[in-house]
Amino acid sequence: EKGNYRHYMQKEIFEQPIVVAQTLQSYVRPFEGEVALPVSEADLEQVGRLTIVACGTSYYAGLVAKYWVEQFARVPVDIDVASEFRYRQPVLEPGGLALFISQSGETADTLAALRHAREQQQRIAVVVNVPTSSMAREADLLLPTHAGPEIGVASTKAFTCQLAVLAALAANLARANGRLTRQEEEDIVAHLQEAPAALNAALNHDDDIAAMAHLIAPARDVLYLGRGPDYPMALEGALKLKEISYIHAEGYAAGEMKHGPIALIDDAVPVIVLAPSGPLFEKTVSNMQEVRARGGKIVLISDANGIAQAGEGCMATIEMPEVHPLIAPLVYAVPVQLLAYHVAVLKGTDVDQPRNLAKSVTVE
Ligand code: F6R
């Protein structure tokens, strides 16, 4: 079943161009240049506020969605990890829209949060990969990802498919709120349609990433930095590394480093910087230089342009294709997944079945 792949996780990482394309088929009409969700248009009208709840990697997809929904639709977004949601007594106006994101559709904390939101008269939207799951059944608005079965415990392809769905959802909310011109909608659709090829281009750097994994494998701690929608990707990179290689890792907003974590920097703590070219590049790079000035060893993940501008003096660079900022989070998921994967393989850990973890967490 793994075909030529050594692990399910590796196979699933490489499936991403196909499954993201498959997922997009249900969310965009490329020839018309329109987003078209598999729910009725009326369901997404008059959304004044969006509450997002999820766990783990699915939560990070939700964090990216917050940037998109606020940027495109100008709809305020509240987001919580599911295990905290119910206990902070969230203010939920009756008739509000609550969005739950889950690969399995069975995560106990997320399911309990969904039921809590239902009791608070929220409309329930669900982004879920398992169509027969509890969450899929309990949803008012079902937004499926079409990643196919995900077997590796660490989530990979489900995550990028979630991002594809969430980008389309953000665009749809924007259109419903009269915030999207025809041209903007066409552009968003065109950028999303570029994602599968860009994911392929990112996957082509697998050998380079495998070749530099030995720089990370001996570390005890690793930091990941990103800004804007690439900040959640730093969190995701750190989670992937923790889960499968058992190396302690933290993701930070690049600008937050100087408020504390920079004290950790020395030449034994590799710092992975996610910095695609674009409006946030210069700021992220200046945060990177602060780290370097303190002896930090940097792995810069950027495109050719970014590497030409800022790659000098880095311990290593990983080149990504040049992409529109909208799809950068999908594309930059690939190198952080592959890096975690190759480091874990070097360390000899059980990549598909990491210790202490289960594919679906059905206790609260
Ligand atoms: C990370 C991972 C977990 C899950 C989390 C939520 O690689 O697999 O953090 O993302 O347990 O699971 P779902 O998405 O099934 O609700």
C-alpha cells in the first residue's frame, strides 16, 4: 500500500499536489473564475462573526484562515483550541457561524466544542476529511476535504487540503459580504489553481532537504519563525518536528523573538525561518538578522529571490518556488513536513506511529 514509499507519512506528503487539486475541484470553477462551495450561497450570507475551533494541526489551519477571512471578508474571527473553548465561556451571539476543523471528525475535544456551540444556537460548519465521521453528521454546513485516508499519525495532506478549503471559504464569505470584485475573485481562483503545481515544485526539493537533515538531527531545541499567515506554518513546522523526531521545537511570530525567546539563541539552537518573498519579507529578514547577530544558525526557507537577498551567512537554505502570498502557507507546509520527516528517519524513530500519539484522540 505504501508503494515505493518507506512510510505512509512520506507517501501522504507526496500525494499533496493530487489531493489538493482533487479538493479544489469541489470549491472553485476555474473556467468561470469563481469560488463555488458545496453548500448553498444563502448559508454564507450575513455572517457577522466567525468562531473557529480545532486541535493540533487542524487548529493551525484555522489560524491561517483567520488571516484570510479577516483580510478578504473583513469578518472578525475568534479562534480557540477546542480544549479551551468551552471553559472560557465564549460570547456567542445566537445565529452566529461556528467552524470546526478536523481530519478525523472524531476528536473528542472538537466534537464537545461543536455540541457546546450548537447549544448556544450557533450554525455549525465543519471542514472534515472523513465523510462518515460524527462531525460530518452533526454539521449544518459540510465542507469536506478530499485528501483520502490519512494513515500516518502526523497530519500532512489533510492539512494542505484544509487550507485549500479555507481559502475558498474566505473568498466566498468576502463575496457574500460584497467585499470581492469579479477581478479579485478571478485572481484568487487563479492563485488557488496554481497550488498543485507549486506543491510539486516544492516536493522537487526533497533531496536537498534530506541532505541537510543532519544539521538538525543533533539539536536539542529548534525554533521556527514566520510572519503573517506563515506564522502558523512556523507553529506547524515545530509541531511536526516534535511529534515525529522528539526534538523540542517552538514556533514563534518572527517579530516576537526579541521579546524573550532570543535569549535562547546560541549556535546549538537551529532557527528555521519561513520567509517567502512578499510584503512581509523585509521585516522577517530583519528579525532573522537579529538572530544571526547573536550567533544563531539559520535555515532560510524562501524562494530564489529571497535567498539571493538574504541567504548569505545562513547555515542552509531551502528553495521554494516563487508563489503568490495566498498560497505560500500551502507550499511552505511541504518543506517543514519533509524536514521533520527526514530528521525523524535519521534519528530512527517510528515515523508513522510516534510514541504516545494516536491518529484520532477520542478522549477529552
Ligand atoms: C498533528 C496531529 C494532531 C491532530 C489533532 C487534531 O500532526 O496529527 O495534532 O492534528 O489531534 O486531529 P483532527 O484533525 O483529526 O481533529
